[in-house]
Amino acid sequence: MSGLRYVYAVCRPFGTPLPAQLTGVAGVPPKQLVHGDLVAVVGQVPAEDFAEGPLRAHLEDLDWLGATARAHQNVIDALTVVTSPLPLRLATVFRDDSGVRSMLEEREETFLRTLDRLDGRVEWGVKVYSEPTEDAGKAEAAEGSGARPASPPGRAAGSGRDYLRQRRNQRKESEEKWERAEEFSRRLHESLSGYAEDTRIHAPQNSALSRAPGRNILNAAYLVPRTESEAFVELVDRTKDDAPGLRVELTGPWAAYSFSGEDA
């Protein structure tokens, strides 16, 4: 192989071949580089894109970054079907095979320990959102602008006391809704944790960045044995009907990014 070596993941040796049509970053099919008890799944990438200088510039290009991340994820997803990979950071690049082998030797003990912990397990993600309501959206917009709600047609504007009472009632309803949502999320997390060997609570997603409607209350990852995954998914599906005004989203199964000890 010529060019630089892009490393997707580290695995135990696995016998099941990856799909013949699978391509990764730069449109190149991934290959296995076996070194002792470990396998690095690698691809060839051009130095003009992945050497230190060009790569730094590319990481500021959101279109390039998105395409590279999707190609990276395609390989990780294919690996997750046949083994339990330890995914590495996006754009982990070495000069040649020798550099990859040196990395495997230096981190062998950590890799083997982590792979033992991840073997036969996958990551599931669960998010809970408080669904936005039309009235709440209008109230928030009015409060943010400093404007008072308009009076109904044909009715004189209420007194300042009426306005304050209305705002107190709105805040109380919002607080009660939030408390119910937090309690639901807490109980759901406790129930799901019963199927998981490990969990991670991530920071709530910013709706302006994620573009997901509603307010994110729970953003959790669960390390679940494959043998328990069906029951885990069924529990999430049953719970969706018990959450009026809330939206429960399930993603996965993924490689165990949140539990790999590697940077995202």
C-alpha cells in the first residue's frame, strides 16, 4: 500500500469478511492489518488531503468533514455487524503500516482490556424531548422580546395584575411539566440501566445545533449485551406510549463509542 494509513478501529481478529462493495474514506475499501492478537482496520488515503497541514485545513470545511465522517461511520457500522470494534477518532492517520504497528504495540494492553470489556456488546442511545407547544412557543417569544401578549379581539386589555397572574400561571404550568418530564426520564433511565452493563449521561443537546424540535431532557448511552438488546428495544418502545407531551428517540445499535475510552 502507498499513501498514508487511515485507521478506523482496532479489533480482535475476526473471520467474517466485510461486504465486498464496502468503501471508506477516499473511496478506498478497508483492509485488515493483523499484528499479534490485534487487528487494525485501515485504508489508504492521499497525503495531499490527510497530511498534517492539509488535514488541519480540511477540518474547517464542514462539507468535507461531513463526507469524511459518513465514510468513517460506514466502515464502523459494517464492523459492528461482524465483531465488537473499538472505534478510533475521526482522521486517525499514520505514515505507513509500520506506524500503525507501533501504535498497536504501544497500546496493546489497553486495547486488549477494552476489547474484552466491549466483546459481545453494543451501544444504544436514548433521548427524551419535551415536545414544544404552540402556546409555550408564543409565550417564550413574547417574553424574550419583552412584549405583552395581545388581548383577545373585542376585549379590553387586562390590568397589570391580570397580566402578572397569567404569567405566573404559565410559569407554574411550565415548571410542573418540566418536573414530570424529569421524573419520567429518571424512571426510564433506571429501567433501561437494568439491561445495561454501563451507562453514560451526556449533556443535553442544543436544539439550535441539533435542529431537533423540543427541549432535550435525557441524552444517555447504554452498553448493552447483544443478548439483551431485543428486550432493551422493546422496553423503549413500550415506554413511548406512557409519555404524553414527550418524545422518546432510540438510536443504535452502534459501536461502543461512549465506552471505548477513545476521544470522539
